[in-house]
Amino acid sequence: MLVVDFKLALFLFLLLLCGLFWLVWMAARRRVLFDDGQYKVWQSFPFGVVFLSLSGRLWFANQNAYRLLQVKQEMTTTAVYAHLLQKVQQDTAVQQFPLSPSPETTLDVWVGRFGAFSLIVLRDASEQRRREMEMHLYWSSVSHELRTPLTSILSHLELSRSENVPADVQKHSLEIVHQQTLRLHNLIRSTLDLGRLKAGAHATRLKVDIVLLAEEAIAEMILLAEAKDISLNFHFDPPVPPILGSPDQLKQLFINLLDNAIKYCQAGDVITVSLTAVSDAVQCQIADTGAGIPAEHLPRLTQQFYRVNRDMPGSGLGLAIVAEVVRQHNGRLRITSQTEGEERGTAVSFTLPAIPTIPQLDEM
């Protein structure tokens, strides 16, 4: 005969009932956040969203959270999740901290209470951090470049003010002051031009005759070339289609490249500007027969304030402006150079999209 302990049975029944009640209660609380409608809302949230129980158990993570944390498997088995959980549990109060799932990625993480959950919001801050670093390096470079001519100007002004300095020394000092003032003026102007370009101050885009624009730029620079006994030639294969762009920016692009070529060429060298229609674009090239640029410098030529020869006058921003103008016109820039042989010289090529030609219907 089977004997049942009534008290034990009652205890087990109550325990089971409490367990079922707890499960239903937890499911009901979760359903408030994660029913079908809410689930879609959290999945479409533009940031990464993670819900943790107060004990640290993962309840929910949307697709953006998986993407930002660079997780393609079970979230809780990854090292980046373990690091996130450790940071969250260090302080249960509302907090904000950076997290780096990889060396190239930086996330801003916000943590706070949301009912019975810890709500974690993730935002990709990689681009913001990159821009902040670029801005820091930019202004560090600007301050350094400004300090050099200013120091020279001040020192030579003090020298020229001295009563015991010979007249020829004073004249030489004033000449240096004049040169450094021009350098400072060019540096400030180029810095402002590049700053406006990078800030997105886009000029009005117009239909541009690139042949006419190149001729205008050459006309402005040809006397400077002739003064150094440098030949400046222009070739183009018609028809050259028009492009959509800013005439002022594109003209400045040609002038910067011609100025660079003239600066580094010697008497007897030749500079050739050529335009060629290629597919749905126009390829422009400024090539010279100068001394050329060593290969190790080529990858850095478009960096701000970078100069191959710091004894030559210039701001180090000319090619940086060229690269930015080409980028804003959806073009491609290429620089090649040889220091020896028959191919010695430098060629700067950039390709700009042409305005599509609309076929004309034959008259009936």
C-alpha cells in the first residue's frame, strides 16, 4: 500500500505553484518590453540596445548591438561582451564610458536603469574620434608652422631696431621680414581655404568648360614660368566634354599644380598641361621634366603641411587643397614621379566626371 506524506506533498505543490507564478510574472514583465510590437521598435532603434537583468543576465540585444560589438555568434560567449559586462557591473549608477571592440572602432556606451533591467545604449563614435584626432593634429601643425615665420619676423625686427647695426644688415633683416610676412600671409590664406573646403562649404556647381578654365590658369602662370626660362605647353584632344563643378575651385586646382611644378623646375625644363576625354570623364594631367620626387615621399604629398624640401617657399598645403577639391568633385587623383632616366619628372593626374551628353532627336 502506497503511503503519501500529505505535508510533503503540500509543500512540493506550493513550491511548484510559486515557481510557476514566478515564471509567469517574469514572462509578463519581459513581454512589456519584448512583445511583437516592442521587439520591432528595439530592433529598428538607430543605436545598439542591450537589456540586462539586474543579476547580469542577457535578456535582449538588437541587431545594431551585434554589429557594433562585432559579434557574429552567441553574444555571451565573446570576450567583448565579457568586457562590457565587467564595465557595467563596476558601477550600477547611470554611467557613460568608451569601449573599443577593435583598434579601429570606438563606441560610446551609456548605461542606466530601465524598470527591472539595465539598459545599455551603444553608439559608434569612431568617426567623431577620428575627426577630433585630425583636428588636434591639424591645429598642432598650424601652430608650429605659424610659430616659425613669426619667430623670424620678431627676431629680425628687433635686430633692425638696434642703433649699432650697419645699414646693410638692417636692409637684409627687413628683406627677411618681408619674405616671412609673405610666407605667413600665404600660410594663413591656404589654411583658411583648406578649412572652408573641409568644413563642407561647397561652392555652387556650374557647367564648366575645362579647356577654357585650364587656359585661364596657364595665362596667369606663364609669366612666372618664362621668368625661370621654363616652357609651359598645353595640349588637348577635342572634343573635351564639360564637367559640373566650381570654376573657382577647379581653377585654383590648376594654379596650385602649376605653381608647384614651376617651383621645383629649373631653366630648360618643360611643363605640359594635357586634357583627354576618357569614357564618361575628363583626365587632366600636369607633367614636368624636373628633378622628380623620391618614391618615399609620394604617399605623403597630399598630407597637410608636408613638404619634400622645407628650404623651398610654400605652405605645404597646396597639394592638400588639390586633393580635397578633387575629392569634392568625385574625382580621382594620382601622382607619379621619376628621379632618373629619360622619364625623369613628375606627373599629377586627376580625373573628373563629365556631364553626360544627351542625344538630340532628329528633326521630323
